Amino acid sequence: MFHVLFAVALGSATVASDSRCNDSHTDAIQSQLQNFAQHPASAAQRAQRGVAIVEAQSDAEQEEVVLQGVCPQNEFPTRVARLYALDAWADLLIQRNGAMESGICPDADKKLIASVAADAWFKLANAATIAPKPPALVATLVPQVQALAAQVPITLPVFNDATSYWEQQYKTAGQKAVIDCASQTPRP
């Protein structure tokens, strides 16, 4: 009897895992980001919108972990590539939301924008190279990241040369610039 119950339990776990390996949650994240892109927040709603975008981004990152545990190895790369692209899109939406520009320290603002561009580019590079075919969203976001990078300016490497080390250099510079700005800003 124990063997029968154990077999049923294992079968149920497999069915649960297989049913979770789909695009339904990823579709919901994409719909939310699409809504944010189509309906920018008012000045009064920017902070709240920024939090909502960060939550959607975190959701995409968590979904990657979930899918890694439940999807067959041959399906995982295509699904995670889309999540990387959504994560990059969230970076762009956060920057567009205006939450990153203080106006107090222009150098820090530029370095934060450079950090966003590098982070989004690194995620797009992962999305483009992890799966046999990149998600369509990659082609849509590439020119947006290139335009953002041209503003600060930074040079974006080809996808195969976009490494975590490269991306971290910009992130570290952005964080340092914010700390330096805070230490130099007079307090009332």
C-alpha cells in the first residue's frame, strides 16, 4: 500500500511541476509592464509606480528560480530568456519613471543612468544568448537601451562580450556616485 501511495504522490508532484512550467505568470508580468509603459505615472504617483515596477521586476526574477526547478531542461532556456528581457524592460521603466534622477548631483544621475543601461544590456545579452531564439522583446528593447546609453554616454559591447564583470563596473560607479553626492549635499 505504501508503494502505491508513494507512486501517486510522485505522480502528483510531477503533474504540479509540469502545470507550473508555462507562460501564464510570465504573461501576467509582461501585461503589467506593458500597462506601465503605456500609461506613465503622474508626478504625484511616481514613487508608487516605481515600487510597483520594482515588485514586477522582483516577480520576474523569482519566476526564473521557480521555472528552473520545475521546467524540463530543454524548455527552461526559452522561458528564462523571456524573463531576462522582462527584467531589462523593468530597468528601463524604472529609469523612465524618473525615480533615479535627483537633479542635485548631475554626475551621480549620469552614472546611475549608465548603470541602468549596463544592467539592462547585460540582461538582454543573457536573453539573446541563452535560448536558441531570442524573445521578440529583445529586438524591441535593444534600440531603447542603445538610446539610453548614448545619453550618458557608455559603449555597449556585443552581446557575447557583455559580462557580469562589465555590468558590475557601472553598478559600482553608480553606487559610489550616489554616496559621494549624499556626502557633499548640504543638509538643512
